[in-house]
Amino acid sequence: MPQSPAEAPASEHPAHGEAAAPVPHRAPGEPAFPVAADRTQWRYRPRRAFWRSRLVRAVAVITVLALCALVILALVREQTGTEGFLVGLGLAVLPVPLLMAAFRWLDRVEPGPWKNLLFAFAWGAFAAALVAILANSFAVRWIATATADPDAADNLGATVIAPVVEESAKAAAILLLFLFRRRDFGGPVDGVVAAGFTATGFAFTENILYLGNAFGEDQEFGTSGLGSVTAATFFVRVVMSPFAHPLFTVLTGLGFGFAALAPRGRRLRKVLLPLAGLLLAMGVHALWNGSATFGGPLAFYAVYAVFMVPAFGLLTWLAVWSRQRELRTISRVLPAYAAAGWLAPAEPPALSSLRARQVARTYAARAYGPEAARAVGEYESFATTLAFLRDRARRGVAGPDFTAREQELLHHLWQRRPVASPALTYAARATGRAWAPPQYLDYGDFNPYRS
């Protein structure tokens, strides 16, 4: 690619004495991209051995999750009966779209791949639920046999065993994404979203079991309506506390998210932060279960009002703050590419505003059709990835293939620039993110609004 190296701005130099890679200046005319010219060669890593290929890994993961799904659903159906299973399934699925939409909304700046989120949900619903039901049952039976006190075993299982087993099983999904999908795991927001989808899947399967058992109890005693056990269980688990499991696991996700921000060489921090988040999740889970087990309804509602609701509000604020931090990263990093000629001056302010992004896509769709709107959306996504990639390079965590990945992203942007750049410039001016010349002035032959 014809380019002349340029020194990065002072803000681009990382801490710890490491020099950041300079932003490549765009040469006049049409730049050539010899590394990423062919679409079939758009890849960040070279081909691997067959047994390490993505296809083999995907087939293995899908097979394991499918087997876990068959086993856990068979166990739940055995405990609830066919009719109870169907009723529990129908009621348990109701909060799932709401929870998924809420966590996906947090991920609007740089949305993660759906395959990662679906893996997290499936792991929570099938693998983590299977581990939890088997380990909890085994531990409770062993304690009951050893102590000859079944009631104490049930209480200990609910307050100690269940939080440790369930949070560890759910944390495994976040750990796998952290290790094998590292490029999609860049900070606290990614950790929150992965944890939210995992916990939503786990709560979905657990709700099938609880609601199915409640329906079976109502069938046995002939109760129905608002006074039934099913209605009470639905109110407590689905209406009042649908975010309970996500709240616990989000603490683990935050630990992994902050660990992702740690620079290279800080291995102790990468271990301690996730471990601290996991221990905190276990403690909050134990507090929640213990309030219902030992304190009765009054203690349960007291913990819900005094602790759970404020904690949920605090975590929501932290998640939104993390998303705003991502937007600030875009506004801080992308001007270097605008100075080098890759972006128009008004594009970084537009790309750091979700409203301006939406205005740009709407403008492109109205002016040029849905294909143009899709091109603008892809441009926004690639520009966001480019900003986060350079920010990771500034912090020393980008990896050795930073230059190749940067060049490929610039190639993607250049292909879509004829449509996306005018739309984003218009959006920046329309939303007040960039200065717009007054329309009433006489510009002569030059009209700044044509661009």
C-alpha cells in the first residue's frame, strides 16, 4: 500500500514506554491494498490445521451443547411430567426476549457476533443447568446421608452449594469467550453482555423446572387462579426478579471485562479480577437464596428492596457508563485517522454518537436506498473496530498482527467511503456534532451542503 509513515499524535503513545504504531497517511489518488485486496483472503490469521479449524471447533461445541440439551430437558421433564414441562416452558420463555433485548441494547456501540451470544445462552440453558442440577443433587444427598438431617442438607445446599456450583458453571461460558473469542471481548460491556445471555439461558431452564413443579402441585391439590402455586412462582421468578440470575453473573462478567483492559504482562490482574467477580457473584447469590431459606417472606422482600434493587440500579449505571466510555474512546482515537486522510473531519464526532449514527443510516436509506444504509452501518462497525483496535495498541494489548488488521479495516472503510462519508458528515451537522455553515450566506459557486 503506498503510504508514508507519520508519527502518531501524543495521545496515541501508550504508557509503559512502548511506542504506538504510527497512523498510515493516505497517499493521493486511489490507494492499493495488496494484503487485503481479495475478499476470499480477508482473514486476520493464517490457515490452521484441520483439527484446529473453526469448523471442527464449531461442530464439537454444537454437539456438546446438543447432548447437554437432550439430557437436561429429559431430566426436567422427568421431574415435572410432560404437561408440567410444557406449561413451565411456555411461561419460562416469556422474559427471555426482554432480557436479551436489554443486554443487546447495551452492546449497541460495537455489537458482538450473535454466534457468541447464542453460545452463551445455550451454555447457560443446557451445559450450566445440567452441571448445576447434577452437582446440587449429589451434594445435597451426600450431606443428608452424612448428617442424617435432610432439612439441614436442603438449606445448606440452597445457600452454599447452589451459589458456588451455579455461578462457577455459568462463569465457564464467559471464560471460554474470554479465551477463544478474545477479539470480541474488549471491556466491561462485553463481559456484561456475555454474562447476561449466559444467566438468561440458565434462568430459562431453571424456571421451567420450578414452574413445572408448581403446576404439578396445583394439579395434585386442585388449586388454580391467582391463589395457585404456579401464579405465585411466576410472580416471584418471572415478574419480580427476572434479573436475579443476570445480576449475579454480571459481577463475574465485569471481572472478566476489566481483566480484558489490563495490559500485557499483568497476568496476576487478569486472574484476580475475574476471580474477585466470581466470588462476589457467589456471595450475592448466597445472600439472595439465604434470605428466602432462613428469613421467610419478610426477610426475602427486605433483601430485595434494600439490596437487590439498588445493586441492580448500580450495575445498570455502570453498564451505561461503560458504553459511554466506548463512545469517548471512538471520539479520542479516530481523529488521528481523519488527520491522516482516511476519514472526513466530521466523521469521528458522528461515529461517537449513537444518534448521529442512526441519522446517517436513515439519510442514506432515504437518499440511496437500503443497500446504502447497510453500507453505512458496516462502515460504522468497521470504524468502531478500528478505534478499539488502536486503543488496545495504545495500551499494549493489540497483538502482533496489529498492522495487518489495521490495513484490512482501512480497506473495508475505503470500499464504503463514497456512500458512508457524506451520510456521516450530514449526520454530524444535523445533530450538532460538527459545525455547519449557515445556509443564508451567499457561497457563490461553492455549496458546502452538496457534500
